[in-house]
Amino acid sequence: MTTSKPKSHGRKSIRPTLTPTSLMDETPDLVGIWQARVVTLFPDTFPGVLGASLTGKALQEGKWQLHTHDLRAHGVGKHRNVDDTPAGGGAGMVLRADVVGAALAEAQAHARGRWPILYMSPRGRPFDQGMARDLARCDGVTMLCGRFEGVDERVLDEFGVTEVSIGDFVMTGGEIAAQAMLDATVRLLPGVLGNAESAVEESHSNGLLEHPQYTRPATWEGRDIPEVLMSGNHGKIKAWRQEQSESLTQARRPDLWAKRTTK
Ligand code: SAH
């Protein structure tokens, strides 16, 4: 018998729903919904900043799903150890291959279709808008957040993990990197950005940095908004913005400019 009526168990009335009561509640894997699985020693740091604003609203509305896998739950022994000293000596601790492997296997049990495994790593390929676009076209992603000196290399080889960096600096853990990459990716999913235009014309979408932006008041501290923007001449405005974009990119990011002009 099928019924849409809420099922009653004792005093509690339970209605099956796809809307989680909290952003991080375990919800069923939804076909066609982009999903992130994050392996971390600090699951409490999620959704973190992703719970705010557009990414948070989209999470609430089920436009994407986020789940964490706690490395500690896979730790060994009474103390659930997750790390050990580096083979060959040296400072710090390394996350164990067996522990990380078990957590990754748990995450991958949910993987379907195109679903890369990324390791947040300062040795990795620098993350960029193109990678965000590509990730948004996948069915989901598993992200491994390192801590201490990183993870045992064998687990990266075993799972065919891709190392990705958010820049040439070293943080204490991969959680901020994962949130940065997820933010950049989730905002590209259909229906997440309010104004579909804003993902088309922004920095990096066309290999250029964005032109300067202004809003009211028209005069502030003796500074006026450039006259062309107040002219109402859309052709002129478009040309001005393009010219600003190009000169900014040339001045600030000769590397981007070179890539663009040699193509
Ligand atoms: N010993 C490592 C650094 C470990 S930093 C090395 O020299 O390469 C600890 C963890 O923080 C890493 O495992 C990684 O998950 C994360 N992390 C640090 N800096 C990062 C960056 N720039 N991008 C992505 N993840 C980073």
C-alpha cells in the first residue's frame, strides 16, 4: 500500500522529506544531484562558509549535496590513531594509508558516473576556473583533506587521486582548500546563481580579469563614477569595459594575457 500520509511512530510523526532539517543531515543520494563527499579529520568545519549565502541556500534547497567522512572513525586501536611518524625519519606525522583508504572507500561507495577523487595539496595542480567548470559537469567529487605532513603516498596511487592546490602557500589542513574549490564549483551548478549573467561576464570566465564596478552614490568623497557608465550608451559601455578588462589583465596578470594572445 502506498500512502503520502506521514508515518507515525509513537509520539513522533515522521514525514519522509528530501529537505534536510540541518544542512549536513544524511539525505538519500539523489540521482542527478551534484554531490560532494569530503574526507576530513574535522567534519565539524563543514559546511562552514558554504552554509552561508547562495551556496547555503542551494544546499538547503537540494541543488547540491554535501557529506563528510570522518577520518577518526577509521582510526586504529583504542585511541583511533590516524597518523604515524614518517618512514625514513623527519619531522611531523603522516596520515596512514589504511585509515585514509578505508575512509575513501566509504566515500566512493556513493560515487557514480564521472566522479574524481581530489587530494587538497600544495604540490597539486593549481585550481582554476576551468577546473571548477569541469568539476561542475561531473556527477560529484570526493575531496581528501590532509593534515600534518600529508598522507601516505600509496593511498594516492591506489585510488588514482588527483592532487590540487589553491595556491603556492602551505596551510595546516585541506579543509579551507576544499571549501574554496566547492564554492567556486557549486556557484556554477544550474540554478545556484540568481543572475545567470553574472557567471558569464566575471573574472576568468573569458581569460580576462573583470572591469571595475561602481554603484551609487554617483559622487563619493569627491570621486565620480566614470562618465561613460552614466551615459546610457550600451555600445560605449561595453567597449569601455572590454578595454578596462584588457588593460587590467595586461598590467596585473601578464601570464593570463600571454596565454590569451598566443591562442
Ligand atoms: N608536507 C606537505 C604540506 C602539508 S600541509 C608539503 O610540504 O607538501 C597539511 C595539509 O594541508 C595538506 O595535506 C593539504 O591537504 C593541506 N594544504 C596545505 N596547503 C594547501 C594548499 N596550498 N592547497 C591545498 N591544500 C593545502
